Amino acid sequence: MENVASRRAPSDACEYAVASRAMAGQRRSGDAALVCAGGDGLLVAVVDGLGHGDEAAVAAGVAIRTLREQAGQPIESLFQRCHETLQATRGAAIALAMLDASRATVTWSGVGNVEGILVRSSQHGERDKLYLTNRGGVVGYRLPLVHASVFQIAAGDQLIFATDGIDECFTSGDIPHGPPDRVARAILDRHGKATDDALVLVLRWRGPGGGAAIRRREQ
Ligand SMILES: [Mn+2]
């Protein structure tokens, strides 16, 4: 069952939406997403519990709970904490980003098969893209050495995280622009696989001034 929802962002600095569906024949999805306040910024997470079905959903739930509780910690510590709490589960692939409004930076890292892309607004050149480099491994089973990368972000930039139920070729084509719920639905419709749970999170950065900077540029 497909589900697309704009979710209430924890601050005016961004707006976001999540589109997801469980694999055909499954009641629950093993994919999950989180955006919450933490430290000086916002924590963004997409989790893919290994496999699918109930056990995958349990693993994803444990990861999301851990991340929400520890949201102010540095990214490397968040992976370590999840690695500990996921030991009793199947484990998960996880992509994490920390958005800092005062420094206008994103810090991100990923473990396992999760895609991340930062689509720059036109201020940075035409539809420039940055790709998340993820390390092989399974959080809760085999955690690699995690190195987070840091980039500047500007109003209008889009951060997109997707589980491997979304064909990874979505990152190489034209990424649709527009409100996050429309972009998320378009990516799920065009690139969702029938053979796995699928989830895509689209976050549009508005900056500390809310939408003012975007509106100025789009005039
Ligand atoms: Mn998957």
C-alpha cells in the first residue's frame, strides 16, 4: 500500500515528505524515516531493516528509536549506538544527515545499501549533485569505520535519501523539482521496485530564514 505524506518539519528551516510502500504481500515495511531536532540542528535518517516483513520492521523500529533518543550526538556516535541496539535484530542499512542551520552545513554518512543525493539549487550551478559515499556493512552486525563528510548547503537545496527498494538509477537521471511530496511520489512511482520495501525521503532546505531566501531567488 503506497503512502505519500508531507510531514511536519521540526523547524522552519526545511520542509520534507516521505513516500513509501511495503513489498507486495507484506503488511509491514522494513523501511523507515526520521527527521527530528538534535543538537544545533536537524537529524535526518533513512533506515532499511535487512530483508523485509516483520523482522525487518522490528530492526527499523529499534534504529529509529535509538536515533530519536540520541539525536544530538555526532554521526559517528549515532552509528555506534545503533550498532549496539541492533545487535539483537537482523541489522539495518542506515543513511544519516545532520543539518546545521547556523553554519549552513550538512554532515552525512551511510552504511549499507542506501542512496543519498544532495541536489543543489541553481545558485550553485545548474542542478549540481553531490552523492553520499556509503561504506559496506550492516549496522548491528558488521559496522565499518564511519567517516562523515561535510558540505555547505543553501536555501533551495534538496536532500534525498532512498532505500534500495528504489532503483539507484534515480540519482543519475533528472531529479524532479518542486514540493517535496510531489518529488517523493514521482521518484517512488518511477523507480520503486516490486521486489522489496521502498522508501524515499525528500527534504528541501529553506535555511534559517524559512522560505524567504527561496522566494527572493525565485522572483
Ligand atoms: Mn531493502
